[in-house]
Amino acid sequence: MPEAEPPERRIARLELPDASPLPSAYAEADRRQAVQDLLAGNSFDPLGVPGGPFVLYLCVRDGRLVFDIRDGAEEPVRAVALALGPFRRLIKDYHLIVQSHEQAVTEGGHEARIQAIDMGRRGLHNEGAALLVERLEGRIGLDFESARRLFTLVCALHQRI
């Protein structure tokens, strides 16, 4: 008898039930790109949950980031909630840097200024991803690139700090 293929430990579909329009077309494009990139390739391993791939409903409820994980038939398999407090500074800084980038591009800013802003943004992404991986440890395993994209979506969901 042939061995069964191991389950795909990834997000196959992502839903953002609370996603409201973002303040700019630039921010909307950033969110869209993060979703596309995440779905194109990710590693998502809810520990102790069999199967995969998964459907993830990502939302903010009562000041918490909620990972509502479902199987392919939309049956809930686990919900993980994280306090947003540890992310507040990073989210606030992320929104400021996105505004700066958008302003620099709109004003036809110097390439060096735009590159410096991009470097700062990458640094925030890395810091946010590391914090997300750390806070999910023992509950959901993520690779670093998936965590970076999820951090972008966390920022998009949490517009008001």
C-alpha cells in the first residue's frame, strides 16, 4: 500500500472579515499584495491540529488578534488570540513609515530618500515578524516570510492605534 501524502501545512485561503477600506490606494495595494504573496507560498502549522491546508480568518476582536483556523470544509479547528499590546509600537511605526513612503513617492522624492524609507520598512517587517513568531510559539508554527506577510495584514487590520 502506498504511503499517504503528508498534509499541506499551509494557508490555502485567507479571509479578513473586518477589513475596512484603508486610508489610501497605496495601503490597499500593500494589503492586496501581502494576501497574494502569502497565498502564493506559506508555511502555517497549527500545532496539534491534523490535516491541512487551512482556511484562516484573521480579525481583531476586543483588542486581540484572532487566528480563526478552519479546515477545507470551513469547520473550525482552533482559534488562537494574541494581545495586540506588544505590537502597538510596531504597528504605529509601520503606519507612519507607509505614510512617509507614500508621500515621498507622490512628491517625486529623491531615490535615496525612498530607499532609506524602504530599508526602515523592511526592518519593521522583520521586527514584527519575529515578534509574531515568538508570540505564536507553541501554538502555530510559521516560517519567517509568512510571518512578515501576516504582520503586514495585522497592520492593515489595526488602523487606529
